[in-house]
Amino acid sequence: MDKVSPNHPVILKHTSGHSMVANTEALKIAGISINTLDPEGGKIERDIRTGEPTGVLLAFPAIKLMKNVLPTPSFAEMVEALGQANNIMLSEGITSATDVGLGHVGGPREIGAYQEAMDRGLLQVRHTVEIWADAIIDFMRIKEELDSLEWKLLSLGIRTGLGNENFKNRCFEICA
């Protein structure tokens, strides 16, 4: 990717959400260098000869290192994008979709954007989602988090019966 874009950050995320590739400029902005340790539970792939990061990041803890490089869309932009995606899917004859990493990029705001799009009637395509648990729960403080989890979920509007015929939460995705 450096040959194509040496001066601009480029990041490609695998559709599974479990790996990412970044060019040298993106790694530099994120502060990832030869001296960066692998985060617990994640891996920064390295050149076996030089030890320099190759740009391949494996597992969510390593991907999170790129959070300062990724643009953060506003809540309104997320809602608008969901409406636009809905219209594109309908134009192609797609009637249902699954998002297995809801909250992976935008955290709780992303969950709220789906709910807002649903409330505004922007989701004619049936959406089944799996909420990315890391978007809501800090697993490094799991004891404290579990004590307040019910209130945290309710404050985000996540409750039994959430959704309608066009928006359903199937489960929480927890990745180790």
C-alpha cells in the first residue's frame, strides 16, 4: 500500500473485523513502531528480518491501536449512512442484512444510530445485528462493569424486545 499511497494513511479492515492492514503512514499516525509491544490478546505482525511492523494487525486489541487514525463520523452522519446503505440494498433487491460487529467502530453511538434510523423509518431492509460487547463493556474492569451492566444497557436503549420487524439484536459478540 505504501507504493500507492506513501503520504496518506490507508487502512483496510477485513470484513470479519478480526484483522486490519495499514500502510506506513497510518502506522506512524497511530504511533506503532518497531518498539511497540503487542497488546494483550492482539498481534502486530512484523518483518522477520527487521522486526518492523508489516502493517498487519490481528485481533481486536491490535486493531484498537488504530482508533486515532480512523475518522469518527458524527451521529447524524452514521444515521444518514444507514439510510443511504438501506436505499442501495433495496435498489439491488437485498431485503435483509446482518451486522455482526455493531459498535465495533462507533461504539455506543453506532448502536444509537441504528435505533435512530429505525425510529425514523429509514430501515426498510430487515437488519439483524450482533452488538460488539467491547463497545459497551470494559473487560479489564469486568467485576465493576457487571455490577452496572443493566443500567448501562438500559441507558443505551438496549432492552428485551429492542427493535421491530426491521431491526433485531440477535446477540452480543464477545471475542477473546
